[in-house]
Amino acid sequence: ELQQKVEETELLKMELQMLETERVRLSLVEEKLMDVLQLLQQLQDLNISKRALGKILLSTLESCRDPQNGKAHLFEVLDTLYHELTACELLQSQPLEQAQNHQSLSNPLVISC
């Protein structure tokens, strides 16, 4: 009976470790998603055309075409989209002071689990 309890404890420890790993992964995805949403909001405020935004999205999807593990692929797509958005000429030409002002006034979206 004691051996069974030890085995159950080990299984629970492994499950807890897997849950913690998943929580960290979800936290990273949430942060990247928040960054992407903030950039999209800035671009909307700068009146980016739907065509330009569509090109950015299609470019992102094209560069992430190879299917991988679903969880890793999701983060890769978000990360690529983030980099594509930051490279957008409208954001590059926006004065730094205005960008910082916009960030401090923006209403952040909070996702809680």
C-alpha cells in the first residue's frame, strides 16, 4: 500500500509539472497575442488599408506554411505576425513619442485562466 501511495505521488508530481509547463506556454502565447493585438490597434489608428493588412497576414501565413506541432506552430505564427507588423512602414514612420503616448493610453485586454 505504501508503494502504491509513492507511485501515485510520483504520478501527481509529473502531472503537476506538465500543468506548470502548459501554464508557462499559455502565458507566453498570451503575451505574444497581446503584443500583436496592440500593434493591430496602432495600425487601425493609423488608418492602414485593408489591402496592406491583408498582405501582412498572407505573408505571415505563407512563411508559416509548413505544419508542425499545433502548439509550437501557433506560437510561431503569432511571433511571425508580430515581426511582420513591427516591420510595417506606417509604424516605422510613426514618431516614437506618439507611439509611446498611444501605448500608455491604450486599454489592455486581460485574459485570465
